[in-house]
Amino acid sequence: MRKILTASVCLALAACSGTAPDQRVVQLAPNLPVAETVNGVPVPQELVDAFVRVKAPKADMTNADQRAEILRVLSDYVLLAEQAQRDKLLADPAFAANIEVARLSALANETMIRLQQQTPITDAALKAEYDAKVARLGKSEYDFGNLLFTNEDDALKAAGELVAGKAFAQVYEEWKGKAAQAKAISHISADQLPEQLGQALAQMKVGDFSRTPVKTQFGWHVFQLEAINPLTPPDFDKVKDDIRRGLQKKIGEERLAKLKQQAKIEYPPGSALPMAKPAAAPAAPAQPAPASKG
């Protein structure tokens, strides 16, 4: 509850930031139904409902104790916001900047949600996306031991030892300390892997190893295919909601990308420009070193 209190008091104060003439502690439309009054400050039921949606979606507002707890938290917000006004805390630039970050973050998040909801997603669109995902998944999933190197020379040496006849398990143990990542990866489809790695696995038989390292955006992979398992995609109804969320996220990202293209963003002379976000390495469950196929 402490984290919720801290963040939400920031948002309450954010309404009083900037140059807006409205200095009310709670800045919602007047004449709304009131849930409680704190030192003469009305707390609208609309604010209570918003708190439940954003901060306590599992709360049962028909439960008297839970409703009382939420009203208590909101009254704490008002009391602390009033104290901030009395102490003129917003006159402190650092304090005001913290509040502005909270305000902008909340505004951006809520706006993104609205952007995502503005484009209706039909069941036909969901089914088409499901069919496309199933097609990309293929019919197999793979288990393989993987050594990922950021140094090509090390990758070539490790692969050379495999070609010379050394068992993969032995190469794995000897090189895992120098590798950027050493993992046994299981039950993963080609679609979940970097394209080059997925294509290489699709051409291999169980027990085959990479005779030369496979280059992806993450580095050089030296690996051995341990198993090929039939892949059964989940039923459409079980993943329908996940697909909807994925499409909504994509819609929001596309709208934001368009706003960025249309925006004029400038930086002071001599300042460092933002760098592109680096790609993250694919997550995979950590497991013991794979057994040798001989």
C-alpha cells in the first residue's frame, strides 16, 4: 500500500503543477456525486471508481471493509496533498519535476489505452492473426544445447572441436565460462528464435551439431540438436484474448510511431542524442548442460 500511496499522492499533486490556475486538491468536474469529504474537500465517487480500476481491480466494493480501506487511502492522499500546498512544496523545482513525471506518465499510459481501443478488432481479424501465428510456428519444436559467443574466434574454436570429434557435452562444459550465454533450450519453435538459428535447426537431424557458428544479431551460436517434438498449437479460444491484447498493443505502437514521424523533436546544441534501443537476447529456461549424443 505504501507504493500505491506514494505514486498516487504524486498524481494528486500533479493536478496542481504547472501554471494552471485551478489549485483544487481534487481537480475533477464539480457537482459529481461525493463519496467522502476531507477537510471540506469533496472526493467524488468517480475518483473512487478510478482508483479501483487503476490501483485495486480485484477490490470488492460491496465489501464494507474493502470500501472503507480505499476511502481511507484516498483521504490520506487529500491530507498529504493539502500539506504539500501549505508547505509550498511545488516551489521546489526537483519536487515539481517528480510530480510532473508522474503526471506525464499517467497521461501517456491512459492515452495509449484509448488509442488502442479506438480501432475495433473483429473476431475475423483475431482468427486471421491466429492462423498466421500457427503457420509461422510450423509443426515442430526443438530441444538444443546452445553456446552463444560475442567473440567469433571463440565460436570458431568451439565449433572446430566438435568437427574434430569432441562430444558436445564436453565442448559445452569447457566453453560455457567464456560464452556470453550457455543454456539447454527446450520446447521452442523456430518462430521464437532468431531467423538464422531457426532455419539452421529446421535443416538438422537429432544429434547434428553446427559445423560452423550461426551468426544472429546476438552473436555466434554453436549448438547441438537434442530432440524434435511435434508442435500442437493451442486452441483459438484459449489464446483469443492474448491475441487481442497483442493486436491492441501493435495498434498503439503504430499510432505512436506515426506521432513520432509527424513530430519535430529538437535537442540543445552539443547535447547527446538518444541512442536506438538495443535488441535483447531471447530468454530461455536455464537447465543443466545437455547430454552428449556421442
